[in-house]
Amino acid sequence: MNEGYQDMHVLLITGPAGSGRTTAINALEDAGFEAIDNIPLSLAPRLFEGPKLDKPLALGIDTRNRDFSIDGLLDAISAIQSTKCIKLDLLYLDCSVDVLLRRFSETRRRHHLAPSGSALEGIHRDIDLMQPVRSRSDFLIDTTELSPNELRAEITQRFSGKRGEEMAIVVQSFSYKRGAPRGLDIMFDCRFLRNPHWDKDLRIKTGLNEEVQAYVAEDENFAPFCSKILGLADLVVPAHKVEGRSHLSIGFGCTGGQHRSVAIVEIFGNAIARLACDHSSSRIGPILEPQNVK
């Protein structure tokens, strides 16, 4: 083992197929982890033989991995945990059988543990096989009622704050028709703003489109709303950071989650998140002014 790996953080993500491992890996990569998904167990030890990494490492492993065996995975976990220079955390993604079956039905994929049988048979085998790993997990997230976006937010909240003293801020849009995401700390309702849905040329577009953003910004309530958002963010974001919060989740919702809330997040999301890096908002304010909308 390379002696340069001192105080290295390794997060191993596992769980039954369909529980959200890929989504979690992508979220961790966005949060600053070196992410490697579906690595063969026999190759895992070689990761610690090369140059020292300057960031934490996220490894995705489940029963679909080449040369996978439950004994091999448990042995690998024990070996890494016994290494003084590496801190290993095990994240297990759990999910109900009914939801796993629905996810396989939606993707129309065969289950790898029952290639010639029913997906339900494979799901039961997968869950039973993974029970010894589940019992050793340091973190357990039940994804049964979580959408991919909600799982990303949960992963970001839990793990991005582990790096230094930075506070992770998740700014996301959502649809009130589908319900507010779990774990929101602050929630804004954008349904009072002009709705691009009623413009036939904008209906099929989203808030990522500049025309949609401009349409929303023409509402007379847009500028006062933005001013209030900025004022509240100026107050609460630095205060939460001072209190030692590792994450803060801010949501903007509209009826369908396609136009107004997405536009607001696109216009203001990055600027609001940047407040976590600086207690002073003097250089942030101009970015949040409505006239920046094209």
C-alpha cells in the first residue's frame, strides 16, 4: 500500500441493482470525489498503488461487477478498513422490492441474476445476497420514494460537506404536481410569475431557454421577488455557514417544474450558491439583478 495515502477518504457505494448506484456515483463526482463505477474487485487494490489522490475516492460496486462474490467484497472491505492511512465508509442504497420491480419494468431490462427468469426472482436473489454488506454499512439511504434528483440532493447534502469547511448548497427546481422534494431547508413558490406554458411558442421549451427566462422576467413581480430572494440569501446563507452547517438545500417550485422554477434556478442558482464561499454579498448582488436576463 502506498504510504502517501494518509488520511484518504474512500466511500464505497453498493446495494441491489436498480437502487440508484449510478445516480449516487454521478452526484459524488459532481461533489468533488474521484468516482469509479463498476470496477472489478480484483483491480480495486491497484487503485492505491499509484500516485496519491488529492480528493476523496468513490467506488461503485454491486453484484453486476465482473468477478463479484460476496466473500470477495467483504474481504476487500475488511482489508481497506484495516489500513491506517485510509478511512473507508460504506454507503448502502436500499429500496423496496415493488419499486425495484417497477424500475426494471420501466427500463425493460432483464435482471442479471435471473437472465432467463423473472426480474422479481433476480431482485430477491440480489437483496438476499447483499444482506451481509447491508449489515456492515456506515450509511444507509432508502431510495424507495426518492426520484433521481432527490437522491442526488441527498447524496450532496450528506457527503459534499465532508471536504474542508465548505458548505454545500443544492439549488433545485421542482414540480408542485409531483410534490416538493424531501429535505428542503428553504422553499420558494414561483407559481405567481408569468407562465410560459400559455405561449404556444414557448410551451415545449424549458427554463433553460433564454426566451423562456426573458418571458418570466417580464412579469412585474419578477424584480421584487428577486430582490427578496437576494436579501434572504444574504442573511441566511452566511449565518448557516457560521453555525457550522455542512449543507443547505434551496428549492424553487412551479406547477409543472418545466418553465418558471427552472428559469429562476438558472438565473440565480449559481449566484446564491456562491454566497457560501463569502460572507459578503457585495460582489454577488449585480449577478442577481434582473437586467442580466437576456
